[in-house]
Amino acid sequence: MDDASQISVKDQVSEDEWKARCDLAALYRLARMHKWDDLFFTHISMRVPGPDEHFLINPFGLLFEDVTASNLVKVDIEGNVLPPSRYGINPAGFTIHSAIHHARPDVKVAMHLHTDQGVAVAAQKRGLLPISQLAMNVMKDVTYHDYEGIALDADEKERLVADLGTNNLMILRNHGTLTVGDHPFNCYLRMYLLERACSIQTLAQGAGAELIEWDDAMQTRVFKQGEEGVTNELFLEIAWHALRGRVDRECPGYDV
């Protein structure tokens, strides 16, 4: 990065917005650490605290490891950059994330990925299978959205949010994975579980053995058992603090 890209906006935004910027930049670094990035073609967004429908998203063209709290781009629901920035945003990313933030006021964070394993499961007719505890931790909360090409058509927004509904995870068929949350940690945890479940599924299928699939009753039981981890406020804060600490150690420089 050049020096201009590291100019801090900390003194130009509210304390709440600066915290959101640091949390979101940390999520980008975590995604990179997991090798979840796809150059700069996937997105994580975070709602800016306050009454306006503004959210933060990555600058188009910057790698995830170069995203910082200051160079994140703030946009309104119409796609206007606030304030004007040297960076643009990915139009497809705006389509997906603006639709979700507008339709779901409860969503503070949305993460969309194109990992090999996630796309491999998204390409399967049956989608995610109940063959691992990781899958059953989330699959009762997973919905599906049919492929419509690169998400550049504003008309797709209505169908996308209808398919997500009130759920928190979605598999975009032939495309990738998506999770949302009201806290950076539960959005991240849902994606962590979903992506690991997809990885295990593709590994198990590749082994060629007959797979054990659990019934609806077991899926419901495991989902309810794990749900506390994504809703308990104290746990969310403790866990997110731990993850921010990992980013501080392994991929510092995001919080400038």
C-alpha cells in the first residue's frame, strides 16, 4: 500500500463508526488467514451504527490483507460513496449487500465467499448434507438462492432477500456461501461452521464410501444445542475479543 492509503479517518468519524471499521477490517484479515479470499471479488459488509442506512464494504481492487479501518468505503443504500473516496466498490457486491442491509435491519454484518469447497457444495443439487456435526450445527438455518448470473441486476435483490428470509445462512447455487449476523463474531462463526461443513462434505464424497445422513430430528437437536453460541452476548464479546487478538498477533495493521 502507498502512504495515501494509510491516512487515518479515526478523527473524522464517530467512536462507534471507528469501532465498526476496526471490527470489519479484522474480519477481512481473518478471511485472508483462512484463505477464504478470492483476490478482491468477495465481500464482507458492516452496518454503520446510527439512524442512516449506511454500511461499510471493501474498496474494489484492494486485497483483503490491505483492507484497513480507514480505507473501507462507506456507502448509502443507493450506492453513493460517503464521503467521496479514491476507491470504488464492486457493483455485484453492492447488489447483494445493499439488498440484505435494507431488508434486514437486524443484520449488522454480512459475509459472502467463493471458496472452492463452498462453491463445490453450492453446485450440488442437494446442497449441504447432514453428514457432520458441523453441518447440523447450521443447516436448519440455511436457505438457497438460485443462480442468476453475476449479481449486477437490481431486480435480483427482491428474490435474494426473499430466499434468505429470516434465516442467517444461505448457499447461492453455483456461486458461493453467505452468512449474516447482529455481531461480527456470530456472522464469522456461522461462516466458519458452514465452510468447514462444506469442506468435510467434499472430502467425504471424494473418499467414495457410503455416507451416513442423519434425520430431521437429529438435525434439529444439534442445531438447538449449538445455537447458544451465536446468541449469548457475553460469549460473543469474549470470543470476538479472542479473535481480534489473533489478528493483532498474526496479521496486524488493520486498525489504522
